[in-house]
Amino acid sequence: MRALRFLALFGTLAGVFSSSVVAAPKSEATPVTLEQLASFPVEMGLGENPPPTKLEIPAEIRALDGKRITIKGYLIPLEIEGGRVRQAVLLRDLMSCCYGTIPALNSFVLIDCSQHSLAPTIETNVPVTLVGTLKVGEIREQDFLVGLYRLSNEPLPAAP
């Protein structure tokens, strides 16, 4: 259910966090862009009795499942526990966040920070590069389709 709340949290969290830019090492990981992940149409069923969401994830995107990747975007914390970010979302721009339209299911990555939590001092208005293992496929919480991508992040280096 936490992932469902991320749209509501964008407005309140957008300006709360601040620090210097944090980047992760890029060695031996496949570079992937949010534009690549969003390169196919997703038809969402909307309304009171919505038709099913139509998903046909292309083979080249499915081939990234389980791969170690680097990806760059704007990080918005979703869940903070004990002063550490436990879950976040990575967006390609801030206009699909707090100030714009709701992002399509294939245009963001849910970030699982449970193993390597992040300090809540990351600037949300500066892009960051993350490294981790990408999971591709439907992500459901309480029978709701909440995303298509989840990244288990690796530890970030200390901010300069």
C-alpha cells in the first residue's frame, strides 16, 4: 500500500530533503534510462468499473529482469523509518511528480531501500544515479497494480 501513497506524498516531500548530489559507482552494471523503460504504451483501465490494464512488456525490457543496472533520475522518498529512507520512487523528471501529471506505470522505478537504506538528505530536485538489481514485471499491493519496475539498490557512497 505504500506505493499507492507515493502520489499523495510527492507534494509534501518535494522540498523537505536537502544535501549534495549523491552518485553511485557504475562499474560492471548495464546503463538503463527511464526513457528506455517507458518506451512502450501502457493502457490503464480507469473509472468505476475499469477494464483490465493492458501490459505487453517488450522482450528487450523483460531481458533486464534480474540484471545489475545503473539508472539516473529524481529520487522521491516514500517511506522513512528510523531516520532512513526505506522506499522511494525514481522519476525521469519532476513534471511527472509534484507539479505535473500522474506518471505512467512504466515511467518510474520503485526503489527498495530495505537492505541499504538512504539518508533522508538527498536533494529531490537534483538527479541521482543508482546502482542495483532490477526486477521487471507487475508489482501488486493489495490487488492493485502499482508499478512495473523495482530496483534493489546498492549502498551509495558518502556525499562529497
